Amino acid sequence: METTINGAINQRAIVLTVVILAYDFPSRVNTAAQRPYAWWKYFQGMGIYPIVITRNWANDTYQEEITDRYAIYKLNCNVTLIEKHWTKTDFVGKIRRKINSALNLFFHTSFAFGPYSKFYKKGIEVIKEIEGDKVLLATAMPFGMFHVAFRLHKETGIKWVADYRDDWTTTDLYIPTRLNKFCIFTLDRPKEIKWVSTASAILSVSPHYVVKITNLLNYRVKGYTIENGFFEEEIEALPELKKFDVLSFVYVGSLYVSQDILPIIDNMHKVCLATGIKIDFHFLGTGFTEQLVAKLNSYKSNDKLNLIVHERLSKMKALELQLSCHYGVIVPHTGLKGIPSSKLYEFIGAKMPTLVYPNDHDIIFTNLTKTGLGVFASNEEELIKKIEQIVKREDINKPVIVEINKLSRKHTTIILSNILKCIN
């Protein structure tokens, strides 16, 4: 079967064209961009012709790249008000940020205030030119992409899939203010139900999220878990790295109010004092609360527990640092389920033992248990025992390669490709 896109003919065995609506996509460097990038990358060898419609993050020009394997359309979207003032730290800038944040709560899915009209127009143009089976895959955030997909579905009849990544109006990740509550439950929730009820399937990163979302939709739409995974090629491209001489742990990424890392730091300190063993604890790209900053400062003169804060590094440099450490550290959100750490899969791909506290008894526990890489503690008594075992260099982890390979981005894309092919 041949698929024709703007005159480019794919001679390969194409069985389906997938139009991917993705606000985040390389050259933007963030976690959200990696998900659609993996689909674009691996669909090409799975009988799927991927067409990506995204924003041009490099500059304000329109660009397109069309080959017999894929097409990418990068739209010239104007900078939104909230983006324009987000990094300003002066007094006026802070006031504008507050105003823009409030306006964004009300209008973040609106065609009038967001970039969505350009996505819609390009989507109409592209979809009408596709011959053969096709499906639309809209990935959030922003959740206004579901508005675009809904209108494209109504206009062209194309079947579509809503990729949430994280959930929207069913979120438990933060305690909302009265304004947030009003916007989420009064304004956004009816939109979510209206738009996504027209989808053929929903995707999210954990079974817990999938259950919550499909329940909201009264089980009218099928739900599937598509985990983020790790890029095998990135791990394989790194040179053989020697572990640091000092026993080293690494925490990568942000820390939210619902993540309490202080018990890990305190108990590491206790073990250092009791055993005389030195520990280096690396923090990479981490945002700190005032309480944590005070704790870090209190340990600065400690000669046993060395807390090292790194500036933001390139992705490959960050991976090199991670792989030079002996253990990864993950701090699940207290009392919340269904939230896989953004670095969980990199630790798994690197076959890196990972200390987890507190135990989430959910997706992090499941994945690190079946891959043989998890060191878990549910309370501080267990935590200090686990740290003591690690300090004694006891062999408490045996990687399960078969299970590790199942969590690569290529494997998760195979699962997604089979879902999409069944939709048509």
C-alpha cells in the first residue's frame, strides 16, 4: 500500500499514517518532547508513516521537512503572554506573571489566546491530503491540543487518540486554590469530558491514571498505559564509565512539596557517623525548597556526608554523571499514586540500583521490582537498614535484563503502534 503526502511517496510497507499533534518536540529540550520524538523515531520502522505537527522552538519561522519516511511541520507560533513574562524577576515582571498565570487558568485551551488555530489549520490541510488509513494522535500538555483534535475529528471524521501523559482534571498532584478549583472543576472538566469522549482511546503513563481518566469518561473510551521508557541508543552511546571511588548516590530532577527527601539525607548522615564511611550525594537539576536549602547548608562542613549540587548539564553529560554513581535515588510523592519519576526509566535503562523512599507501592515499586533494581523502604527504620546494607556493599540487586528491555522507548512504541493499527 502506498501513502501519499504532499507528493512524497513512501515505497515501504506503510499500513497506517499517524498525524502527531505535539506542542513539545525537539529542538525543545524537556521531558515532554521526548515522548512524541520516540514515536516519530520508531514508527518509521513499524509500517507507520508519522507526520508531526509541532511548534518551531528554534525560531519564529515556519519550517517543514518531508521525506518518504516521515513529515515534520514546525509552525511559527507567537510567544504567549505567559511565556513572555515568565522569566522576568523584576517587580513589574512578577506582577505580570501572577496576572498571566490567572489568565492562563481561564484561557489555556482557547483558540483565541493560544497557538491552537495554527495547529488546527495545518491539521486540516494535512489530513485532507492523506490517502489510506490514518489516525490522529494528540499529546498533552497543553491540554488545548485535545481541543484541536476534537475539532479536527468533527471536521474530517478522522479517528483520534488522546495522550494525556499526566492526568488533567483528575489530578492529585497539588492542593488547588479556590481559583484552581473553579477553573479545573467548573471550566475544564466539562471540556475534557466533551472533547475526549469523541476519542477512540486514551493513553497515559501509569495504570492508576488510566483508571481515573476512563472512570471520568464513564468508560466510554478505552484506556491504555504507555510508559515513557528509556532510549537504548543513548545508554549504548556512552563510553564505559568507572564508578566514583566514593560511594555515590544521585537525585535527578525537580522536588515538589509532596516529595520529602530529608529523611534520606538525615539517615545517610546517621549511617556515615556510625560507620565512618563517606558518602557523596549528587543533586542534578534539582529545585530546592527553603527547608531543603537550610538542610543542605547545615551539612556543608560535614566531612562524611558530602552533598553536591550540580548546575544544569547537557543530557549526555548528565547521563555520564548518573552512570558514574553507584545508586539512583527516587522520592515518590507522599500519599499519591500513579506518578512515575521522570528519571525512573533512565535508571532502569542504565541497570542502576535505585533507593526509593517512601515506597509508593505502585508503578515505581512494580517496575523496579520486576527489573531487580529496587531498594525500598516504607519507614525510617527500614530506610536506615537499607542504607547500612548499601554501605556494606552487600549485593542486594540482580538486574533482570528481559524486563529491563521491555521498558525501552522502542518497546513501548511497538505497543502503541499495535494499538493504533487496531483502531482502524
